[in-house]
Amino acid sequence: MATNEASDKNSAGATKIEPAKGKLGVMVVGMGAVATTLVAGVEAVRKGLAKPIGSITQMGTVRLGKRTDGRTPLLKDFVSLADLNDVVFTGWDIFPGNMYEAASTAKVLDKDLLQSIRPYLESIQPMPAVFDQYYVKRLHGTNVKQGKNKRDLAEQLRADIREFRKKTDRQVMIWCGSTEIFLHPSAVHDSVAAFEKGLEANDVNIAPSQIYAYAALSEGIPFVNGAPNLTVDLPVMLELSKKNNAPVCGKDFKTGQTMMKTVLAPAFKARMLGVAGWYSTNILGNRDGEVLDDPESFKTKEESKLGVLDYILQPDLYPDLYANIFHKVRINYYPPRGDNKEGWDNIDIFGWLGYPMQIKVDFLCRDSILAAPIALDLVLLMDLAKRSEELRGIGIQEWLSFFFKSPMTPEGLYPEHDLFIQSMKLKNTLRHIQGEELITHLGLEYYD
Ligand SMILES: NC(=O)c1ccc[n+]([C@@H]2O[C@H](COP(=O)([O-])OP(=O)(O)OC[C@H]3O[C@@H](n4cnc5c(N)ncnc54)[C@H](O)[C@@H]3O)[C@@H](O)[C@H]2O)c1
């Protein structure tokens, strides 16, 4: 396998990247539909039972040099990524069942597939979680840590991490837990000192997801946030991230409806077509749908889903086209559909001389089938960031915006939501760290 050759050869301009040697430990917070589809999927791929479709790191390629050069390696052969056989999973959940039981409850994958990897899934037992029902109203679980205050709980998580560190060489933590209630940043999030005082005092503004992120970043471990929760987009976490070389990135996996939105909206803008309204609605019957049925959790998701259009369409620059968009997002809990969400979009657009037109999108998707490869790519690429001398100390990994509904950026910088700009940013970052020429698509050199 050529995986490590590229980084070892240190071509002109390449930055130093430690090779992906040994075991990569993936610590998953929340062993529900997404997490079990990720873990079972990785095991199925390792056993040759299925292909890792939807994963950029496993199936994607990157063009290098000129179009005439014919150099288009697989991404995983171009940069040093952990091999799937070296990935080891552990995690936490408020329900005590092992991963086989959790996957059976989630009902995303076929019974036959689960049966064929049953012993492996049964071997992964969730550790007791840090949880408080105040932050996720619809859940009641028993596999929960007890402690005298939030500081004590954070220390228990750090002890779990240290224990796992004995069995693995490098670690990444990924939040695949539920959507918490909508929270605002507060004084307790302003610095590590303030946050630690808040942990002692059981400050209500500190949600469980923040305690996990604090534990991971304090231990120097990259943290990925798959939910829209207020977790790492806080000064305290950025301080820890930079201090401990523990990368962070955006939040809320960009899977179905929002992925389509960030493809269609840039097309309208590129063609200078106006948008009068965009009504997005979903029916969804899994546990995530049940949690989002609580208005306080829905508010967190709604903010994340609503953000994208404004940034892409830039109504300030194009008031005639986008200043008066009516944008609505609805998620309706509808148990018969399980994880197989249906998302409808009705888009009212207008063209030449203001004449109206309509577009309807009906996406019958599978939520966790779309999310699992994103989760896999993120843990592998965050591990790469941690091994990269240039990337590990910068905090936010904006080049991973591609995977998120809410990409993170430094203060004062607006996020890029256009999926193809995000894809270019991702691949150019990989070219950059490997010392390859960036691709601008100018192409004048072909006409010299
Ligand atoms: N599936 C998708 O397409 C998609 C897309 C974007 C974001 N997400 C987000 O990913 C998250 C997971 O989605 P899912 O469909 O797997 O949901 P799920 O309800 O099946 O799984 C979430 C799991 O997290 C556990 N949990 C909740 N709080 C916890 C805590 N504090 N500690 C440990 N475990 C905890 C729950 O018990 C549950 O098992 C949700 O926040 C969802 O909004 C999902």
C-alpha cells in the first residue's frame, strides 16, 4: 500500500506528517443509529461484505498536476490515513445494550448483515455516559455516570480516555449523540478558567456534550461534533484546542436535505436566478426524530439548517434576487418511516423579467446510510490533522467544512457552504500539505 510513501517522501513544500502507524482509537459518544451504522459498516467493509460507498477517504480521488498528466490517485493513497483494519471503536451511551442490540434497535441495517458480524458488535459495550435529561428531554437512560459535580464527571471521562489510550496509539472523539436543547454561549464559556469553575459549580450553561469536548481536548484528542449542539464553537474549547494541539471542526453532519440545498442554491446564484421562497419539510421516525420532536432540541437543529441559504445567496450583494426569501424548515416525527426519512423541498424561483418558476425535490433518503461515511471520513481526516505539524495547532479545521451543515470559522470570517467550494478547499488542503501544486482551474497553460 502506498499510503505512507507520499508523506515520507517529503516533496518540495510538503509539511511534516507523522505516518499513520499503529491503532487508531475512535471514541464514539452516543451509540445510536449513526454510530452503529458507522461501526457495523466499517466491520462489514473490513470483512469484504460491502463497499464503503459515500466515503471520500475510501473511494475518492484527487487530481494532481495538469489535466494532461494523468495523475489521479485515490485519496487514501495520496495522504497518510489510518487503514480501516487499524481502527478500534469504543464509546458511551445512556442505554446499556451492546452495539449489536443498539444496531438492532436502530433498524438501519439488514438483520442478515448484522448477524454476520454479530460477535464483533456484541464485543462493544457502551461505557456509562455523562447525561442530564434537562438537555435532551425525550430520553431516559440508566447507563449514566454519577458524580458530585460536573468537574467530577469530566474527570471520569478523562479516566475513560486514559484507559483507552493504553490499548490504542492515537485517538479521536466523535459526538454521534442526540441533539441537545438550544443554548447560548455565556460567561462560563469565555475561558478555560471560567469553564473549570463552572464545572465545579454545576453551571446550567454547561451541557453534557461540552463536558465530553472538554475532556477530549484537555487530553489532546481531536473532537468531531456530528450534532448541531453548542459544544466546541466556544472560546474555552478553542483555547484548549490550540493549547493541546487537538483539532476541532464544524458541527452537524451535512447529509440529505441540506446537502441538496448547498448544491442547488449555488446553481441558482451562479445563474443569477432569484429565489422567492424555500420550504423544506421532513418526516422521520427514528429516535433522532423523536428527540427533535421536542421544540427545544428542534430549535438547535433549525438554526443549523436555516443558516446555509443566507451565506450562499448573499442577499446583501444581490438584494433584487434574494432579499425577500421566505425560508422555512420543518421536521415531523412520523414513526412508520423509521430511519428512512423523506425530505421535500418546494423552491419558488424567478427568472428573466421576474417570471416565476418552481422546483420540487422529494428525497427518499436513509439518514444514517448518508451519515456513517461522513463520520468515518471525519475521524480519519481529523487523525490526519492531528498528525500534521501544520494543521494540528491551528484549532478549527475549516477545510473539513464539506461535511457539515454548520462549518466553523474564526470570528469575523463567514463560512463557505457551497458544496463544491468546500470540496475544492478540502482537496487543495491535501495537495498543500503534500507539497503538490494547488488547482485553480484557470487552465490558460493549455493554450500557450
Ligand atoms: N442521521 C443523520 O443523517 C444525521 C445528520 C446530521 C446530524 N445528525 C445528528 O447525529 C446525532 C445522532 O443521530 P442518530 O440518528 O444516531 O440518533 P440516535 O437517537 O439513534 O442516537 C443518539 C444516541 O445518543 C445517545 N446519547 C444521547 N445523549 C448522550 C450522552 N450525553 N452521552 C452518551 N450518549 C448519549 C442516545 O442514547 C442515543 O443512543 C443526532 O444529534 C442527529 O441530529 C444525524
